[in-house]
Amino acid sequence: MRSELWPQAVEHHASEVDTFFEGKPSFIDQIIVCETDPQRLVGFAELRVRNYAEGSENMAVPYLEGWFVDVSCRGRGIGALLIAATEEWARSLGYSELASDARIDDERSIAAHLALGFREVERSVSFLKKL
């Protein structure tokens, strides 16, 4: 599922997940999954506590780095269940906000965020120059 969400980074997925499950310092602070039965994962959320999130005045904010539901299972409330579980995780650690982002042209993701109570705080275009 990570490869479907982030196809440009396929070569890093296995090592990042292994590092997390080995309990070593990782880019991932929490992974939440949804399965329809013990053999089929249908969605996941990956979280990281960042030291900055647009629109927040807090010094640490749980950030929804990745949120994915298998195409065949969308529209069944799985995304909402994953967000509810991320909120519960964040609250259990004492946080009062959850941040996320979406590509500026990803209308489906933006609509899903808004439907689940996120509010848009900023739009931006990112740049990179090779030196």
C-alpha cells in the first residue's frame, strides 16, 4: 500500500517499516492499519510528531504523513476509522491537534480531509533547485 501511495520511493519502504518495527529511531512514530480479515490489510495511516505544522502554534504536532485506503474498499468508512484511531493515539499522548496535507490538485483527498473535520489553513507551491 505504501508503494501505491508513494510510488517514487518504493526502494525505501521495506527498510523504513523494518526500522519502525525493530524499535529503532525512525521517520515513523506510529502506524495504524485496518484489515478486513487477518489476511488482508485494506488501509493504513502513518504518523510522525513534527516540530512544526502550518496553522499551529504548538511546538510539537502529530502529522498524518500517509493515509491510504485500498481503491476497492473506498467509500466504506475505512478512512474515517483510520482518522479516528489517529486522533485517539494523538490524544493519548496529550496532543490537541492533528495536522495533515494533500497535493494542491488532489481534490478527493482535500474533500476527505474536510469531511472528517480538518480545516484548510494554507496553500503553497513548493520549489527545489539543484545546486
